[in-house]
Amino acid sequence: MPAAVVFILFVICLIIAIPVSIALTIASVLPGAFDPSFTASGQFVIRSMLGGIDSFPLLAVPMFVLSGIIMARGGISKKLFDVFSYFLGKLTAGLPCAVIVTCLFYGAISGSGPATVAAVGSMTIPILIELGYDKDFSAAIVAGGLGVIIPPSIPFIMFGSASGESVSDLFIAGIIPGLLIGGLLMVYAVYYCKKNGEDKEKIQKVVGELHEKGLLKVLKESFWALLSPVIILGCIYSGIASPTEAAVISVFYALIVSLFIYKTMTFKDIWPALVEGVRTYAPIMFILAASIAFSRVLTLMQIPQMVSTWILTHFTNKIVLLLVINVFLLIVGMVMDTTPAILILTPILLPIVTAVGMNPIHFGIMMVVNLAIGFVTPPIGVNLFVASSLTDIPIMRISKHAMPMIGYFLVALLLITFIPAISLALI
């Protein structure tokens, strides 16, 4: 079966709303079904699916998902927001900036963009609206907080699994790009608030209550929340634990802090958190399994080699080549979830960029930033759906307010693409 037919059938499945995991499975089985001599039979596809998810690094994904859920239920995101509001609240756009920093910190705890939007947004969006900020802007600023770039990041784990690169190196490489994107988001928030104004009286009242507590009391209340990313990332970067082991540590840390220190959870709350974790991770697991099988079928069909040869033949200039790949990834991010996109496209694109001298870690950062922008772009913008469910605002209205932020993301993407030091300076 020609490769083009496989991709066309896959796209048709997506268009008629067949779940991604099932569409990938269908596309994986079809070549063997129509050509009995083809290596990838139905049994091969099933073995690939089961063998693909039998991976130690991938165990970090459900652990970080569960950790983020426990911390959300335990109110740790509120503690983080309080301390950042204390320091930034009196500045122009101080509270929106505090929301952005909270998203970055929470992203460093949960590793998941949608989990960050859900945990931080459910707590901060009502506060921003109450303080007089536009509801659409409040939802957009949370949806646009791409905490997924800040390590530990589930997409980085996926890229490491697909490419064989060190997940720890990817985590370290993601620090500066994540801070760059966060800084640009704050620039937009300041511009928006200067243009549209703020209710200084209401803001002063809320921030004043925090200042009345005093810095020491605010820091004391937020100490364990602030310490969580330090412990998680410290274990990884110091070599004490692998990313997977650090993910397990984060689960136990979240439980201990929520149950015994903040006492915002009881033992009865653990079971619902586990159920929510399973419901969140199960679809990801099926997509993972199907994506791995699909990527192996593509390899047997020699599609990565064909695509690589075609692109390198038609685009010989490195700058043009990288721009073409960026545009392609941006389009893919708009219509496909990050996990299958990384697992499917990494084996195809990685040989191309390494052939022109690009560091694989650098490409991993560029790819994840590209696809992460898809979190806030219709029609598959997961962050937009989460923010919409929290506020009952139509997705297109939120995306309209997110458009200026996407412009800032694209600036960051170009800088990350053509200045390798942004990604590689800390490695």
C-alpha cells in the first residue's frame, strides 16, 4: 500500500472524528492487511503497541499527571500564587504576571500543560475577574501559560523516548526557553494592562491583605509549595534520581504536604485523585501505544528516508529548511495532540535536521515549543478547551484574546530555532 494512501486514510479518520488512538491503529494495520507479504502484520502491530509502552522513562508520565492532580486538590497552586502576588501585585499587570509565574512553577511540578491550566485557572481566573480584569483576557492569560516548556515536561519525555536522547539533558535545555516564553508573556500582560487599565483600588485591597500578613508569614505558608519544584528538579539534575524516579518522589511529596503539612486533603480524597489520574492518563496511554506502532510501520515502509531525501533535495539552505519544518510543525500542532505528533514525526524529522548539523537536543526543544503553541491554537487547542470549560467562554473568543500571545510565542520560536545557545547553554 502506498504511503500516501496510508496518510490519507489516517487524515480521513481524524476528519470523521474517530479517536486518534483508533485512527493510528487502523493506519498501522492497513498496510499488512492489504499486502500479506508486508512485515507489519496485525500481530506485529499489537506486539509493537505492548512493547512500546513497556518503557521505564514513560512511567514518568502517569506519575507527573498524578502528582499534578494531588497538588491541585491540595491547594498548592494557591500557595504559589499568594507568594508571587506578594512580590508582583503592586506593579502594573502584577497579578496577571503572578498568574504566569504560577503557571511556570506549576508546570515544573506537573509536567503537563492542560493540568497546569486546570489547576491554576480554576483558582486564579475567578480572582482576576473579581479584581476587574476582562474575563476573556483572564482565561487567555492562563491558557497561554505554556508551563509545559518548563521541565519536567511530559513532551520532553516523549521526545526522549522517540529519539533516544537524554531526558535529563532535555529538561536542562528547556529552562532558558521556558523562562524566555514566560518573560514575553509578561511583556504582553503589561502592555495589555497599560492599554486597558486596572482597578487599582480592588487590587490594592487584595495585595494589601497579603502584605498585612508580612513576608515571613507568606513565605512560611508557601514554603513547601515553593520547595516542590526544587526537590523534583534537584533530584534529576544532581543525579540522585532519574526523571521517572523523581516523578514518583513528586507523588509522595505532594501527598505528604497535602495530608500532613497543609492538611488540605484527607485519606478519603486519595481515591478520587487516583481515579482522576487514571481517567487522565488512560487516553494518553492508548495514543502512546498506537503512535509507537504507527512509527514502526512507517519505518518499515521507509517513509522517514523518503521524506528526508525529498526535503533535503528541495531545500538545501539550512535557514529555509528550518523555517519549512517550523511551519509544518505549527500546522501539525493545530490539528494533532502533542504526544502522537512527537512520536510520529521525530523519526521522520530528526535525521533531516541532524543531516544539516542541528543538535538533536536543540531540535527537541524547537519541536516541543512548536507543538506547544498548538495548545492555544484552534481547532485542537487543549488549553483553550480547558479554559473554556472553566469559564463557559466560547473557545473562539478565548483564542481571539490569545492571538497576540501567539505572536510573542512565534518570536520566541524564531529565537530558539536560530540561536542554539538558548537551548544548549546549560548542557
